[in-house]
Amino acid sequence: MNLTRYLCAVLILLSFTVFIAFAKSQPQKLPIINEVPELYPYPVAVENPHQPPEISASSAIVIDSKTAIELFTKNPDTRHLPASTTKLMTAIVALEKCDPEQVIRVGKVVGEGTQMGLTQGDLVTVKDLLYGLLVASGNDAAFVLADSCSDSSYRFVESMNQKAKELKMENSHFLNPAGFDDPLQYSSARDLAKLAKVAVASPLISKIVATKNAVLNDVNGFKIYYLENINELLGEIEGVEGVKTGQTEGSLEVLITKTTRNDHTITTVVLGSYDRFGESKQLIEWAFTNHQWLNPQ
């Protein structure tokens, strides 16, 4: 009986050894993941692509806007001070809570940092405040919108964080609508790319962030606001259509861009850069030069 069990064990061991040897001799097929994305045309690297540029930015991402395929990443989920890119979330929430043609009487004015030029008592529309917010990057406009489109700026910021959760911005949190530095005010390159995509889906926001300069009047026509976009790439780099700049002492230089060429759109985000415009330009040119967009056969 013991001999029979022994012979059976030997036969099983020999069979297993032969199977392993046979398996190793066969070509191994790697699993195919997302062979054809659900959305197309989708970007693929050209033959013999160039290496992406070396950049000073501590965090960055280049993403195809339609398919969400990432063309380049550098620490994309690292939490970073977002500076005035925060104002994209402020604009989204303001439009959810206020009508663009609603007239607001300016109350307390926050005079720190970049300004639209508001003074207490001004009568301005929400739409013009959004121009001041996104073109001039006005901190004054950010707080007026927050105070006027909610019970308080505190409640408004709560809505900003709720919106971040809805958008699955897992590495983002806001404490103020302007982007002032705070350890609890943070976002990431990947999250900001998501935010930018939602923001420019609004025709009004998309138009505003692509505006190089504007001259606005208050409702009474007595006061003029001269606005100039800080984004140096607008009108200088082919296809650039916005989106938002940011810079504080803590954040260093920040930039989100949307660029469309030949009907293909990419979003570029750089955080903690020492040359946001130059590095964004390098990433844009590298992305379009070294990728082609394909349709499934």
C-alpha cells in the first residue's frame, strides 16, 4: 500500500515537472490592458519619440483631454500649494450659486495680492467679477463672489470642498477662495487637470480664461476696470486657450494650460516651477511632436 502511494506521488511530481518545462518553453503572452480606449482618437507615442524635457517643476502632468490618457507625469498626486489656480473652483461654485447677470454691491474688499480694482460700494455683475477673477486673478473678486454667492465665505469654501469630492479630487482641500497659502489649502497636478476640464466645459469660463485683456465698466458706467491676463502663452503659443496662472511665495510658479491643435486637446499642469511658461511651452511642444492620435481599425 505504501509502495503504491509512493509510485503515485512520483508520477504526480514527474507530470508537474514536465508541465512546467513545457510551459516555460512556450512564448508568454502579456495581458492586454485597454487595448483600445473607449474614447478616440487616442494618443500614442510616435516611433522613436524624444525624451520629455527636464523641468524644474516639482509636480506636473500632461493629459489628453478627451480620453484622459496621461502623456507625461512627474509626481502627479503630490499635494502642493495651488495658489490662484484655486480660482477655477471659485468660478465653478459661483456659477452654480449665482446668475452671471446678477448685480452685486461690493462690501468688504480684500486688498492683498493681485486685484481687479474693486472698491466698497461698486455695483458689478457676477460675470464681470468672473472676468476680474480669472483674467486679472483678482483676490478682491474672489472674496466678493464668495461672500455674495453664499451665506458667507466660509459656507462658500465648504461648497468648494464638496465640489472637489464630487470631482474625485482626492488630493485637494480649500480654505479660501483666492488661493492664499495655508498648509490646509492644497491640490495636485492630476486634480487640477480634472478641475480645469470641468471649468472649461462652461462656455462662459472657457471664454474668460482665453481672454488676453478686457476693459469693463461697473453697472452705472462710472468706473472702469482694466484687466490683463498674466498668462504669457496666450496669443504666443499655437493653440493655447487658457487656463489659469498662480504664484505665491510658497507655491512658486504654477500654470494650467489648455492647448488644441488639429482638433486634439491636451491639458498641461506644472506646480512648483521656476519657469512655468517656458516649461509649459516645452511640454506642449513635446506632447504634440511625439504623439499621434489614432482611431481603432
